[in-house]
Amino acid sequence: MSEARGGSASAGCADGYLGDMWRRAVRPGLIIAILGASCGGPAAPALPPVAPAAPRPSRAATAVAQASSPAPTPAATAATARAAPAPAPEAARGDRRFPAPFEREPAPIRGRVAWVADGDTLDIELPSGKVRVRLLGVDTPEKETEHTKAEPWGPEVGAIVARRLRGAEVELIADLAKRDAYDRVLGYVHLDGEDVGAWLLAQGYADVFRIADHPRRARYLALQGAARGAKRGLWGGAPAAPAFIGNRRSKLLHAPGCRWLPAEANREPFDSREAATRAGYTPHRECLGGG
């Protein structure tokens, strides 16, 4: 009877402890240990002790450890640098602003000059459409624009090139697939078989562009040296004041002291009244007594 009661008590004790411990999600090994101690059952084997967690080092200890660690040797630094991939050279990445236009000159393409922006930049109508062309290998003084101030000889050279090229049939020698950062084609322009860039250098109206390389660079340098030695154009100092000044928009010709002179960017200088008349200009009625 006592055995039955003891067994029943043990079973009830076990049921009560098990139900409570399973609900608390306690490890089964711990349940066995508790039952053995409180319900008179056999003692469970002892659980292995849990090692205490290592203390986290303080910031001061970390700083001391870093300071006491040996610095990398030059040999180790060099080995790390050799293992790292080397950056690609600039030539391999390409240069959008000053591309190498071509090694061998392409066949010429005939077209008509639609507009002259300044001494070294013009628009040419080709059979495939209009393109903006930057004369290859030469650099002329800047005219006054919204973004630049006029340089000595800038307006004069721009006017000279405009009179010589505007509306003219020319040949363009360029690779149309290659453009600079301003979407301009870099190439040579020939007028009646003459290289316009070489002519500008020979007259002293331009200097050699010092960055872009191209097949005619050696000849261009020789032409620049000759013009500089003879003090032609911009190598001889400031340009002489023009005898007349035309308004590109109104096509009116003015005397230099006229109060109706156009803005600097819209002026076209002339050495004679006859040259202005041939270019389609009409004398202004106030300063030149025109009709």
C-alpha cells in the first residue's frame, strides 16, 4: 500500500515537475537532476561545469595592445603593394578631352563651311550632316564670349578666318567617330588644297597646340618658329587698331569712335572700307554718312 502510494506520489510529483519545467523550456538534464533530488529517484549524473565568459577588454587595454604590436616592415609593405592590382594607365583609360585623332590621315571629305565660331573652331556641312570642327594642332587667341574674355588678336583672327572660310567649299581630313569632350571633330581643313592650320601658323595668327599629338606636328612647329622669328602676327605685339568695325548682326559698318559700336563679341574689324563692302557691310549713317 505504501509502495503504491509512493509510486503514485512519485508519478504525480514527476508529472507536476515535468509539466512545469517543459513549459519553462528547461534542459532535460536539469529536469532529471531536479526529479532525482525532490522525488526520491536515482541521482542524475552531474552536469559538466560551464566555463565563465571571458571578460571584455577595456578600451585602454585595447589601445595599449595596438601600440605595443610591431609596425609592418618595409619589406612586408612592399609585398602588399605588389600583391594589390596596379591602376590602369591613363592611356588605357582614354582621354576624352585630347584624344589621339588618328595615326594615318583619313581620306578627305568635301563640305561647306556654315559658320566660323572663332579662329580655330567652325561648323562644316558634310553629306552626312553638320559637324563642329576644331582645327587639329593649332590654337588661336580667344574671342569674347559668354564664358571667356577676349585675348589680344582674338577678335582680329576670328574675323580673318571668317572672311576666308565662311561659305567656302573645303575638305575635312578627320575621323568623324572620334570627338573631344565638347563633341567636336578634330581634323585638318583644306581650302583650295591649302592647310588652313598651317596657313594660320605661317601668318602668326596661331600657335601650336601643345597637348594633342598628330602627324603634322613637326611641320607645324617649324612654321611657328619661322613666324615667331619674323615677328609676324601675334608674335609682333598687339594688333593695330582696325580702320573700320562691322556689326555682324546688322551688317552695318562703323568708325572706331562711333557711339553705336556693337558688343566686342559681335565686332568684325576691317582694314579698308572696300573690304567691308565686299563682305556685304553698309556704312552707318551717323558715323560714316551711309544712307
